[in-house]
Amino acid sequence: MTEEKISTSTLLSRLFKTRHLGRFMEYYGSQMDGQPFSAHLGRLCEQRGLLPAHVIQRSGIERTFGHQIFNGRRAPSRDKVIQLAFGFGMDYDEAQTLLKIARKSALYPKIRRDAVIIYALDRDLSVIDLQDTLSELSLPVLGKE
């Protein structure tokens, strides 16, 4: 109901303080759940001056499947979101945000495979270089879920 945009930390603080969850949800419900993931991808392309086809190609995702993600007909797996982060040329923090928006688990450095992905993001490696490194280390490559 509220048009006032509030930060996540403010929303969390108010949630902890509320005595009436129903009223809280009614008042702040519009601040939750955000836009569809596909809309976020479209906005990213616009902000970065990229075409979806270019992002899909750089991500190593099959073309038809990639376009289905961009138009909202398919929901991406965690691996596909990570591949999209590489397609957009994102750094570690941007990739973590993309995973959060897609409602996928964050990259965690105590997981070997995630550590390699974090390393590749930090060094601006291509998705192909990442796949090669994962394979060399006998870890599952992206997209083989």
C-alpha cells in the first residue's frame, strides 16, 4: 500500500518491531517480492547497453533457452544465473546481487566450486575459462545440472 520506498534494513527493522503481522504485510506488501527476474535482466541490458543475444552468447547458455529466460518463460537454475553474471561481465558483488534477485543461494567461498567461480569473477575470466578451470579441478562445470 505504501508508495514510500524504504531500504531493506529499514523494512527488516520494522518487521522485528511490528506487533501485527497482517497490518505490516498490508502496509509494506508492495515493497516485497519485487519485479520478475526477466524484467531485471531487461533493465540490466538497457543500463549496460547490451543486447540479450550478446549476453546469452557470452554466458554460454543455449540460445533458445537463454531467450526464454529473458522473456520470462523459463526460470533459470542457480548455474544459469551464474552464467548470466559472466555474460553481463559482472564482478563478484554484482553476481551475488543477481543471485539474490533470482532467489538463488549466494556464492560461498568454503565450497570448492563456488570458490573457483568467485576467483573467476574477481579476475574477469570468461565463462569458457571458468568451465575449463572447473573441469581441470574435477569440479562440475556450469549448466550440467
